[in-house]
Amino acid sequence: MEVQGVFKSVCPLDCPDQCGLLLHKVDGKVVKVEGDSEHPVTKGNICNKVRNMAERLYDENRLTYPMKRVGAKGEGKFERISWDEAIETITSRWKTLVQTEGPESILPYSFYGNMGRLNAEGMDRRFFNRLGASQLDRSICNSAGSVGYRYTMGGSFGIDPEDTIHSKLIILWGINAASTNMHQVALAQKARKHIGAKIVLIDVHKNQTGRLADWFIPILPGTDTALALGIMHILFAENMVDSSFLDQYTVGHEELREHVVQYDPIKVSEITGVSVEDIYKLARMYGTTSPSFIRIGNGPQHHDNGGMFVRTISCLPALTGQWLIKGGGAIKGNSGYLSVNTTKLQLPRLLKNKQTRVINMNMLGEALLTADPPIKSMYVYGSNPAVVAPEGNKVRKGLEREDLFVVVHDLFLTETARYADIVLPATSSFENTDIYTSYWHLYIQIQEPVVEAYGESRSNADVFRLLAKGMGFEESAFQDSDAEMIVQALDQPANPYLEGINYETLVDKQIMKAKVTPLFPGKLRTPSRKIELYSKRMKANGYPPLPTYIPLIIDGDHPYHFIPAPNHNFLNSTFSNNQKHISLEKEPRLHMNRSDAEASGIEDGDQVRVWNQRGECVLKANVGENVLPGVVVTQGLWADLDGTKQMVNTLTPDRIADMGGGATFFSGRVSVEKIYRDV
Ligand SMILES: Nc1nc2c(c(=O)[nH]1)N[C@H]1C(S)=C(S)[C@@H](COP(=O)(O)OP(=O)(O)OC[C@H]3O[C@@H](n4cnc5c(=O)[nH]c(N)nc54)[C@H](O)[C@@H]3O)O[C@H]1N2
Ligand SMILES: Nc1nc2c(c(=O)[nH]1)N[C@H]1C(S)=C(S)[C@@H](COP(=O)(O)OP(=O)(O)OC[C@H]3O[C@@H](n4cnc5c(=O)[nH]c(N)nc54)[C@H](O)[C@@H]3O)O[C@H]1N2
Ligand code: SF4
Ligand SMILES: [Mo]
């Protein structure tokens, strides 16, 4: 008899909350997904997206067997083949390419559709290292901000979010937490209820989070660094800084004090669109409330100047000595605490040619169209670049190349998969063994298979084992089991926070917390071991050593600044192809200020054409006061169902941000006009 019942599980999606889940299983199928009330942070609450996960798992369009393309690229016509034929087709093509063009003609393209360590960055890395394929710079998400934060703070280490119930001032800075980090909102609301905490949101859009904040501060896109410098100006001028903290734990506060004199509130107001009065109010609130906490979002770092934004904001808590107080400080990302042994997990030693070229994933279209020597094959897994990557028309044009051999491994026939020569079906995370570490809270969780693999689908790790065999790779590393890989990943004495966490203890406890100690008093991983308000390393790397406002690059002659952000009911493009989630989200809208709409004869609910030098989209206008004049915002990475022009990345730039090779999704400009229909 099949085991029935309720099984502990973990949400695999690329979301900071990484909720504990309970899967209800009947007759071998997941029939219900709910929150695990025993998870110390997520406590049984989960988002609507994942509460409806069973609809996705058993969606009639889920892939069940390998296929080969029989129609034109992009047309979506495929025919069933066996796994043997699929692996044979791929490996024979790759063997020829390695011989004739060299291994760098093959490009892996992946991201975190499933956050599991073994499946997202384990066996795949071993395989592509051994193959000698082009390397992918996985910089689409938070890399600019991570590098910026590291310059100031030495690594991805912030405070424990559980401590934020003690925070009296919570600044959500460019994070739509009600949609993208719901348990941070829950903790903030707890602080508000019990200790009267104030929640402030600084954003370009009065979205779901703006509506629950006590104070919403609208700001012009890409200008936050100036606002932070204006706050610093006031903190120093009005002596609201903590000199003993600055002396003991920072370098460069004297230089910073002099440097920020130039950022007077009048000038900052002109740059940011925030009134002088509000700049003073915010600075005084920040300077006199303790503990205060800043949750630094991903939005403002998706700009040309995004690295410098995070570098700058992360200096603020030091100025008022917040890091020493429970509930004071900041979080950009906390992935440092549970960092595993990537040397053992990914085996970089298998990559013989250390000069192997690196392709920035944000420039995929450009790479497919112009890389020299050309990319001849691409293997996509855990990502949907035809929808999520910038300069979408270039990406799709690249994918149409007849001489490009594309393999896509996914649960669905995504927009990207429609261009594939070979499509492989992927298991869901609930069918696999893996480990999950959050980049916000400090827990690690093991996932063990709850249901059997769906149809003929296979996990990423299994497919790479098969590919390695097909390529004739004889290293025993390609035969390591999932359990063995977990043991290797967690064997990391260099990370003291992992103490006591190993395969056995995880199987036993399922959820474990990093062995954390407060960051301060203590030494950071910066060169000075202190918070670097002045950074010699930045200077050496060609950046201003002190936080500096650098305006966005002028992106063509279009009147509106275009912000295509994530939405509530999808997770990037995941769920954009599931009817349940589409019906929850309804349709993509373009939020516009009333004054702009009136000037262009656009009314609420009108269909509008949104275009620039890169392409065009058709969206529905939502007219009101949710955005400042000159700014338009849309939410969600929609698929182009039935030819609707909804793929917003058609309009986004593939310029690279100031740091970390980061993306600049939010630094583009567009024109907007009403579509008149014949009656
Ligand atoms: N529901 C849902 N949850 C998600 C995701 C999803 O798609 N849907 N995606 C997941 C992933 S991969 C990530 S990286 C995170 C991202 O989640 P967040 O950290 O919330 O980042 P974004 O949603 O990209 O942007 C946050 C906010 O930044 C604002 N913004 C844009 N430009 C600026 C600016 O110049 N200044 C300021 N102050 N604000 C600006 C946008 O209006 C948006 O409200 O969420 C994760 N969680
Ligand atoms: N305009 C705009 N564009 C953006 C953003 C934005 O805010 N605005 N956000 C950017 C950010 S922050 C990110 S992180 C990226 C995210 O972009 P992606 O990483 O591409 O994320 P998803 O769109 O969720 O696609 C993940 C895919 O992985 C598949 N998948 C899930 N689990 C598995 C598995 O175990 N194996 C395999 N083989 N496949 C699996 C899913 O079915 C899905 O098709 O998008 C970026 N693009
Ligand atoms: S998507 Fe985020 S909020 Fe939703 S269940 Fe997963 S981790 Fe939790
Ligand atoms: Mo992301």
C-alpha cells in the first residue's frame, strides 16, 4: 500500500521566505499544500501562489516525456522520443561540437527556478566544468547589490530577521515585501502591534506594500543613493551620529562627514522628488529611533547605479550605531550564514582551462547573436530566458538561429522551450532529495521525495548524471548520490555557522538554524575588518571610495521611466502559464500618473501601446496617483499567450549595472500612447 498522509517539505522557489510546507498526499499525489506551523519563521503561513501549487504540479500541460522539435523554432511543435534517444542526440551533438568548435561553443543557461543546492548548483556545475563549456555569469538577480553590500559590510551578512520584532522603525527600501517577502511584513506588523513600530516604504510605486505602510515615500527611480546621502548630511549636521560606534567599528567616518556636506536637502529634493520637509522628517526619525532596521530590496539595485545604491544604504545603520542593538541594522541578503562547500559540491578543479570565457546572462541576446567564436549550443534549466532576460527581442532572435542547438529542461513547455531542439521533462522539487538554505532567514531544510517522479520526468542532478555517462566522463563524482553530495556540501569547517549541521542531523531534524552570533561586537570580512564607509578596495577597482550619487544613463528619448517589477501571484515567470494563477492576477496593467494620462488622452482601462527602440508591448492603463509623473510601472513577467504583447522584457535594456555584472531592468525609458480601436 502506498504511504498516505502529511509530509514536511520546503518551498523550492526563489523567494527569501523559503517557507516550511506540509504536503498532503493521497493515492500518490499531492492534493493539498499548506504551511508548516512548526517552521520557526514562516509558522504555517504561506502565499497564495504556493497554496495553489497542486494545480501547477498536475496541470494538464506539465511535460511528461522527452521530445524533439518537428516544427519551426518557436512554433511549439514536438514529437515524443525516449530518454535514450534524447541523451544520445544531445551527447553526440556535443561530442562533435567539442571536436570541431571547442567546448566553449556550448553554453549552460540556468537560474533558481528550484533553489535546491544539488539541482541548481551541484551536479550541473560538475558537468559543465568537466565539459569545459562557456561559463555563465549568473548576475540577473541580486549581483550588483551583493557586491555593493560586500564593499561596505564584507559579505552577505545582515541581522537575524527574527530579531526585527524588536525594531521600532522598519524601513522597507525598494522592496515590495507584501508580495515578495511576506514574513518580513508579518514580523514588522508584530513589531507595530506590540511596540508601536513604524513601517516606512520608499518606492517608486504605491503598491500592496505601500498601502500597508505607515508612511509611503514616493521617489524618482534610480535616485535613492542621493536620498541616503541627504539623510547622512542631516545625521552629521544635527549630531545624531553615534561617535563611539563610528570610532570603534568603521573606517572613513571623518571623510564621509566632509563628503556629505554637498548633499544638502534642497539639492537632494531636486534629484529625488522627495520634499525637503520629508527628507528632514525621515532623517530625524532615523536619527532618533532605536532599534531601527532597513530591509534593502532588490528593486533599486536593478538600475545602472544599483551597486552603489546598496553600498550606500548599507552605511546608514553604522552612523547611528544600530548594529549593536537587537533589532537594529539591515538585511540585504543573508546567504553568507549558510554558505556550503562549493569546492566539494561543484568541483571547479574539473575545469581544465581556467581562461574559459564567461558570458553574462543579462546579455544573452547579444551573446547568441554576436559572440565570437559563436555559441553553437545552449542548455537551459531552471530558467526561462525568453521571458525573464532583458532585450527580449534579441534573445528570441538568437534562439531562432537555425545553427543553434538548444536543449531545455523544464516542467513546462515555456516560451524558451518552444525554441528547443530537445525538450526534457523535469521533476518538481517534491519528487527530489535536496537541501535548501534561505537568503533571508537563517534556516536550512532538507527535502526528501514525497511523491514519485511525474511521468518520465527526471531531476536536474539525474539528467547530468545521464549526460556525463553519455559523454563518457569517468570521474566517480558523476556517480555520487544525492545523499553523498549533501555530505560534501555541508563539510565546510571554514563556515562556523554550519557547526552541527550535517546530513544525519538534517534527516533527523529536517529544519535547522545556522549557529549565529551577532555581527557586533566582532570583525567583518572587509579588508579593514570594519564597516568601510571609505573603501580603498572600491578606489582600487575604479569606483568612488565614498558613497556617491551617480545619475542613471540616459536611455533614449522617451518621456517615461519604465519599471517592470514582479507581481503578486507569479514568481518571476513561474505560474505565468498556470490558469489558476493567471486568473488570480487577471492581466498586466500599466500604472500611470493622472496628470500624464490626461495630457496624453489616456483614460483608466484604455489599452495602451508601450514602446521604445527595443520593441513594444500592449498593456491596460491604470490611471491614478500610485506613481509620480514621468514614471510608469507594470508588474509581472507574463507569457505572450495567443499573441498578446505582454512580455515586458521586450522593452528592457541589457546594459550592465555598475557592479557585479548586474541587470538594469528598471533603468529603461518608454513612450506610451492610447490604442484607438475601429468601431
Ligand atoms: N510574489 C512574488 N514574489 C517574489 C518574486 C516574484 O516574482 N513574485 N520574485 C522573487 C525574486 S527572484 C526576487 S529577486 C525578489 C524581488 O523582490 P523585491 O526585493 O521586492 O524586489 P522587486 O520586486 O524587484 O522590486 C521592489 C520594489 O522596488 C521598486 N523600485 C524600482 N525601482 C526603484 C527605485 O529606483 N527606487 C526605489 N526606492 N524603488 C524602486 C519597485 O517598484 C518594487 O516595488 O522577490 C522574490 N519573491
Ligand atoms: N522585467 C523584469 N525582468 C526580470 C525581473 C524583474 O523584476 N523585472 N527579475 C529578474 C530576477 S530578480 C530573476 S531572479 C529572474 C528569474 O528568472 P528565472 O530564473 O528564469 O525564473 P522563472 O521565470 O521563475 O523560471 C524558472 C523556470 O525553472 C523551471 N523549473 C523549476 N524547477 C525546476 C527544476 O527543478 N528543474 C528544471 N530543469 N527546471 C525547473 C520553472 O518551471 C520555470 O520555467 O528574472 C529576472 N527578470
Ligand atoms: S513563494 Fe515565498 S512566500 Fe510563497 S510559499 Fe514559497 S517561500 Fe513562502
Ligand atoms: Mo531574483
